[in-house]
Amino acid sequence: MKRISFANSINPKSYFDLIRYEDVQNKEHIDHSSTDYHIIDFFAIIFFDKGRGKHSIDFTSYEVLC
């Protein structure tokens, strides 16, 4: 399973960043699919403001309704 690490490219000394999901999806150098199961080695707070679908955490799916 792919392990994803955090790196703030704008401020390498920072351990915090705000990133829009659309920007993550549009990155050309990304080496994994966000729809495939993966492990992240950082904390993530995700805000959903529209749409619907499912988000999986630790192999448990949660329905998202906005």
C-alpha cells in the first residue's frame, strides 16, 4: 500500500499547510491515486462543503452528504 508523506514546498520549516482538494487532484507530479487505499503519515482535517460520496478512513467508509 502506498505511503504518503507531507512536505510543505513553499515553507519547508512549516509543519502545517492548507491545500484545496482540487489542487491536489491537479498536481502533475502526484505518484498515487487518491481513490486507491493509501496510508498518510500526517494528520488531515478535511472539510466538505458540497457534493456527496464516500470517504474511507482505516478501511471504514463514511457517507458524505453536503
